[in-house]
Amino acid sequence: QQQQQQQQQQAECGMTPETEQGRQAKAAFLQQHGKEYGYGGLLDELYPREVGCRMKPNEHYMDYTGSSVYCQSQIAQVFEELRGHMFGNPHSANPSSSSTGNAVEEVRDLVLRFFNADPAEYQVVFTRSATGALKLVGETFPWSRASTFAYLRENHNSVLGMREYALQAGGAFKALNETFVERWAQDEECGADLMRPGGRDGPLPQLDGEPGPVYNLFAFPAEDNFAGVKYPLLWIQQIRAKSTHAAQWRVLLDAAAYVPTQPLDLREVSPDFVALSFYKMFGYPTGLGALLVRIDAAEGLKKLFWGGGAVSLATSSADFHVLKCRPADKLEDGTVNFLDVIALKHGFGMIEKLGGIRAIQAHVATLTEYLYEHLSNLRHSNGKPMLQIFGKHHSANARQVRDTVYLRSRWCHSCRILPP
């Protein structure tokens, strides 16, 4: 009966019905991966009406690294809430504005709970995207002529762009490979030259009139966008531990590609800054990201531009202003995108409906294993591999380091493709 209902839903949506060969292949797949695939059978029930109805026959969506897809019920809940409530500018003083402000704060708390972050240690700063979060760190970080911006070579362009702020302040940048970072993280002596733009023995510039320690920043992705390689989150504590009274190391984690399919527990690891985008997690809303910032790290940020609700008091006739104290208020210029912020709870609700982020992690791992196994076995008629697959799919802990398959075709003009 359940199979008949699924077939009826597929027919109503115009989805391509399963062939006998497809059913047999799926049965073999479920024999191997059934315990982790499909959210306990929920996927077969939900997919046709939540996602499948929006796609043409024989069309498949596989660009989840670029963006997740929203669900029909998620969008319906968003617009049902908009139709049933009056939301006003949270910076105003009236009943609709007060309820909006409360709703925005509830979502901040929801984000912190999702990442198991202690609200006494972290705050949520809403931005227009993960790139916006990275830009915010770059333009407010306390760079100096002695600062070093170190980052993993395998980083997003938006991380690379942050080096312009370090250079503008007279600092230096270093692009590091994974092997070096691994040694640097574990060896007290390794990496000492990062502290001195002139090399290990080069002098630090004298910072006349600039009291306090030198601040340095290390940035890396929890998961890179190219081959889906995941990097050790232990680096966070290891690099932060290299701080001294004279030189502090802060750590920025680009989690945009990681958190859609992997759990991030901010009580287990404590980066100073975490950048993410919500549309990568559940498809809607777009144009909204966040910077999760440690409160002690936020205290050292130097904000130049201010506006809107970020300021408590300002005068037009004199150079005088007082910024709000709370990092979330101080770092968000203008009115927060409150309607989209309020919509986030329905995306998080969909994750919960599927069984939580660990259920998503297990589901994605089964699909990646299956895809990699079949793609890696494709051969030309001369026996040579048809595809070159990048990443660490052969590693001992492959399930923890992959959920992306990046490949390149190897052409053989005189060959034919053999089935796997």
C-alpha cells in the first residue's frame, strides 16, 4: 500500500516511475545501507511532495555544496506565519516591533542551541552571507604592522580576500599547506617564523603608541569546497594555544560547506569566529548568513563604520558616538533582515523532522560511498579508469572526510565505456 501511495505521488508530480532494473538496484543498495539511508524510510514518503514535484522527469539535483533545496512544507510554514502575524522594525517602539525583536532573539538562541554554543561565550551576528561574515572579521580585526594572517591554501576566495585588510594595516600573510599546519599545530617550535614578517630571526616592527599584544589570525575551512576534504577541528585549540602575552592567535573557521551535513559542537571546539550561510543548510532564505563570535574575541574588534541600530548615541556637530555594548548589536549595521531571520526556524525545524544533523550526516555518507564506489569502477575498454576523482576517498576514516565527489573525465578516443 505504501509503495502504491508513493507511485501515485510520483505520477501526480510527473516524476519518472521506477523501472524494474531500478527497483532491483535500490533493493541491493538498501541491503547494504538501509540502516542509515533515507531517515528511517521517511525520505520515500517526503521527497515526492517536498522536492520532487518541482523537478522535471529525469531531472536530479546534485549541487548541495552550492545550495541546499528548500522543502514545500518549510515554505508553507514561512508564509503562513507571515499571513498570521504583523512584524515591524525591531528598532522601533510599538507592539509589532517588540514581538519582532523577541522573535529575532529567539532565533539567535535557536542558532546557538543548534551548534551547542554556550550563550555566555558566543553571540550570533547576522550577515548577508558567509562572505559577509568573513568580510566583517577582515575589516574589524585589530591588524597591525606586526600581524600575520595565516590561512590554509585550500580556502574559499572570500578568505583569501581578507588578506587585503592585513596588508592595508602593514601586516603580512602566509598561505600554508596542510602538512605544515599539522606540524605547526603539534610542534611548539614549528611556525615561529610566522610571527616575524622578516623570517624566524627577523625583528618584529616597533609599534609606537600601540600598547597591548600583537593579534594574528589563522583561517581554515572545516570542509573545502573543491573536493570536500574535511580538516581537523583540533587545529582550533592547538593554534589558539600558541598565544603568548605578547602575541595572540585567533582562529576563524569557515563552516559554510561543513555544517549542512556535519555536526559542529562549539563546546567541544572553540573557534573565535565561525562563518556560515543558512541557504546552504536548508535552501531558504537566501541572502542571510551569520558570524558566530566568541564574546572575548569580539571585545578586541575595531569597528570603524557605524550606523543604524549599532549606535546608542551620536552627535552631528562633533565627532562623538557610543556603540552598543552587545556584540550582536554593535556589529550589525542598520536593521537586521528580520523577516528572513524569523524564517530560519522553519529550516531548522525541517532538519529536526529528518532526525537531526547526525541523521543527515549518516544519509549523506551512504550516498557518497555508493557514488564513489560506482564512479571509481568505471573503465574504458582498455582497462584504464574513466574518471579521476579528487579528495581523500581512500583514507582510513573516509566517512569523516568526504561528502563531495569532484571528478575529471579521462578521455580515450579509441575506447568504449565498460559498465561497472
